[in-house]
Amino acid sequence: MKIAKEFRWEMGHRLPLHDGACKNLHGHSYRLVVEVEGEVNPETGMVIDFAEISAKVKPFLNELDHAFLCQDTDEEVRELLERMDLKRIYIPHPSTVENICGMFIERLRPAFASEKQVDAFTVRIWETASSVAEITENVKAG
Ligand SMILES: [Zn+2]
């Protein structure tokens, strides 16, 4: 059985090495779907409570919301963010939607791995209405 919950957040970023519009300072209204796969617990009738999914995802969303996601090698932007004391998160890789999916997988893996009923979870993120990336992580592997 698969169940899913949807979230949204706003975030600024840029791709400093991109040969096009994405090198500019800009932001997106990101849409996130977290899908959880597992057996239905016969007692609760649930794979996992939707409120539990929210409780795992929301702390990270609060960190990201209205922040600027900055590659740590982007010195000019770092200096600006620090001088203006703006909400910011530094990452060691380009802030593409593929890498943002990876950040969610890393962050959420321990939380879902500790849930008995959960076999796998998928993070699917829309950067724009037509551009989406997805990763599925098996938490019962091995
Ligand atoms: Zn962008």
C-alpha cells in the first residue's frame, strides 16, 4: 500500500555555474509529495498516520521556508547573505531539485527507518509546475 502527503514551501536559490537564467538570484514555490509504502497495520488500519508524516517533514520545511539555499563555494552570494543577515542554508553541491530531493532523503531516512510498517518512502519535488525530480529510498534493505 502507498499513501502520500503533499507540502509546499518557498525558497530562494541560484545555480552559479549554470549557463542560463538559473545563474540569477531567484526563487521557487516548491511542491513536495512524500509517499510512504508499507503494510497496513491491521489494528490501526494505517501504513502510517498522515500526522506522523507531517511531524517528520515539517521541521525541515521550516528550516527551508523563505531561506536562500546557497552552494558553499558561491562566495559573492555568501557575503551578501551574511552582511544582510538573511535566512540561509549552505550546501556542498548545486541547489538543483535533484540535490534537494537527496537532502530530503538524507533528512527523513532515520525517521522512516524506525517505523515498523514502512518499507520505503519516495520524495517527489516540483521546482516549477512542469519540472519534477523523485527519489525512492528503501528503508528495509539488508
Ligand atoms: Zn531555480
